[in-house]
Amino acid sequence: MGPKHLSTAIDTGDGTASVALAMSVAPMLRLSAADAGRVLREVGAAVRPWREVAARWLTPTEVERMAPAFAELDAVPGLL
């Protein structure tokens, strides 16, 4: 499954839900590449256990429906 689109765009010209796009606009948010990478690692660490947390309240089917929301982070090498 490919990237989804956001209801609130990261970039004025692209609404794709993408880690690469978020990283590309970091300078507009006054974040250096190093700071943006740190934030990305922090977010990755915070959401790493999403499946286990979701499984506490949701059925396996519902958990799998959520998976695309986390797929982009799962694809970042060395992040999760």
C-alpha cells in the first residue's frame, strides 16, 4: 500500500503522508537536518509499540486497518 494523503498538508504543494516530505520541509520549520533526524527518531521510538498498544483494545482486523498509518515509519532504515 502506497503513501496516503493528509487532510493537513505538510507542504503547500504536496499532501502526501511521507517521512521524506516531512524531512524536506524541516528547514521551513527552522530545524537543522540533525534536529529533524532527532525528532524523527523520537517519534519512531514513541510509536514503536503501536501494535501492542492497539491490540489491547482492538481486534486483529482493526489493528491491521491501522497499519498503513505506521508503514512510512516502518520503512525508515534503522528507525524501528
